[in-house]
Amino acid sequence: MTEKKPRKTKKTTEKTTPSAAKSTKSTKSTKSTKSTKSTKSTKSAEPPAIQGFELPNVGSLQGMEKMMRQIQKLLEENEFESIEEANAFLQEALTSGQPLTPPEEETPMEKAQDIMYEAWSVPGKKRVQLAKRALKICPDCADAYVLLAQESAKTLKEAKAFYEQGVQAGERALGPEFFVEQAGYFWGMTETRPYMRARQGLAECCLQLGETEEAIAHYQEMLRLNPNDNQGIRYMLLPCLLEEGASEAVANLFQQYKDESSASWTYSRALWLFQKDGATEQTNQELQQALESNKYVPDYLLEKKKMPKQLPSLIGWGDESEAVSYAVTALWAWHKTAGALEWLSATVAK
């Protein structure tokens, strides 16, 4: 068997961002969150997704998320008879020159989260100091542990421990009932994002430490909580399932995202069919479709090209960045499948 190679993960380019949030598949669209049936704001809807209303340019992802959180809070505190009334209310609030949430009305969690939005935007040691300050204000601030995992941890195990603390903090902050009542709508609610960032970081640490089954469990639970998959979790989960030979789970994932047509999906589907059936006519057709979707992938899977030292932060359909993004997560699944790379090489050579 081929010696297993150390993993890279797609998040290595995102160390200084507040996300683990921003998916490397960010140029690809995902299904929109479910809309609410009434005009009253509920936690089931993406806060700023009010028809005809545009958010002002706040200059950063951190600023946007903070504003979304404040808008969500405003909507939850008021009832509106119509979309137009809600739009007018928000427009007045945003143009008044007054803070959407006065500092004296903020909870300890909100104050700690505001500090974290600042921490993500400053360089060096100051961000770690701010994270520690946030935890003193609210020990349930999951984003503080995310930053400490990225900035303070010296080893993967240390990073994993920080992420575990972040997940636990997020669970405390949200409460057990929230996970039952709002499953399916996570990420659309800004208060869930620190938890989701921490859990993604934890899953990726597990993956790099060779704890694949644990990583799979985290990824699957994240997709249950947020099937819209704003973080691109499915692109990490699918190669893991193929590595483990979890054919039924792979089939379920393909069914769940049946409209997906990225290179990750087309090449993984070809590999899955090869694992099940070998080089049949259908399998060969699937591989041809994959080659048509992105011609650059084989060079990286067959290691004719080296992986770049810095992985792409944005992915374009059919281009080389997409090929790198897929190959870096799926290479071991192809290596582990007997005959798969030879089959790919022979097909490309035709």
C-alpha cells in the first residue's frame, strides 16, 4: 500500500481571517436559506435577506457579520406588518447615525464578540491579547478559542484542544434546546457562526491527526445543522468518506447535493463508481465528464505538478485553483483505491 502522505487542508490560507468561516468554495453558489412564512423576523431566516433591502458597504467581512448580528437583534425585538415596514425601519436605523445596538444594551457575549471582530482585524500579538480579553468578559466566546488555536497553538494537538474548548463554549452559549429547535438553519443566524467555525477547525485538526472517523462525525453533524453548507464542509467530507469506503454515505451525500457539478463532485463520483464497479462503461463516462469539468485535476492527482505552497483562497469553476483545491483533499482517496490512478492515467493518455 502507498505510504500515507501528510495532509494539507484548504484552510491554511485563512489563518488570519475570522473564518474558518469563509469557504474556499466561496465563488460557488449554494442554495439559499429557507425563507420565513411571516414578515416577523425569526431565527430561521438570514437576517439581512429582506427583499429589496441592501446593506451598506461596511468594508470587511467582520464588519458585515457584526452588522448582520445587530440587524438580526433589531428584527427580533420588533414585529412588522409587512416587508416594506421592516425595510423602512432598517433604513431609518442605518441612516440615523446612531449605533444599532447601544453599548449599554449589549450582553457580555455581544461585548466579547465585538472584541473578537476587532481582534481579527489587527496584526500580531495584539489579536491574542484581545482574544484573552474577550474570554475574561465571556468565557463562552467560541471565536476567542478559534483565534487562539490559529495564533497560539504550537502543535496540532494544542490547536485541537483550543478548538474543543471553542466547541464547548459555543454549546454553552447556544444551549441544548437551540440545537434541537434550529437544526437546519445554522450559519444563517450569526450567533451560530463562532460555534461552526470552532467545529470546523476541530474537524480539520482531527483529519490532519489521522482521526478520520472523528472528522467525518463532525462534518456530518455540521451538515445536519446547516445543510446549505455555507462553509463548504461537503468538499472536505466527501474525500473522507471515499477513503473509508463508506459507499452508502457517499451515495447519500451525492443525493443531498444532487445539483452539484464542481470538480470535487464529478471526480469523486467517478472514483466512487470505480471503487464499486471497476472501469465499466458508466464509470469511464463519469470520468470523461469529470475531465471535461476540469482538465487540470489529473496533473495534481498524478503528481505531474507540485501542490503550491500557498493554497488558493478563492476557487473558480474549471480552473487550476479548483484542481488544487480538490486534489489537496482527495489525493489520498485516489492513492488508497487500488488501480484508480492507473485508470486515470490511462484515460488521460487516450
